[in-house]
Amino acid sequence: MSASMYTADRSTHLKIVVVGLLCATVVAVVGIFANVGQFDLGTAPLVKAGQPTIVGGKLPAVR
């Protein structure tokens, strides 16, 4: 294995491309199967600035 990208041989370039493709595939698979549908962030009540407000209820647990 060569220390420089300019003088690297064909097998070194192939190893770098394979590792890059594997990492991109892992990131894509994690992104596809990530479950973010359980959080409903669009139903928060509107609060006017300057008025005291009490927030109650159960907050979703982030794991």
C-alpha cells in the first residue's frame, strides 16, 4: 500500500473505492430504515410571547 494517492497502484485505488461504496451503502440503509414516524412535532400549541405558560403532558423519550 502506498502512502500517497498520486503514486498509489491500481489495487490501492480499488480498495479506497470499495471502502467508500460500503460506507455510503451503510449510511443509505440506516437512513432508509430509521424510524422517525413516531414523533408528531407539528401539533405543538402556539404561544404568544410575553405570557406565562405551563407545559404539561408526557414528552416523548429519545433513545
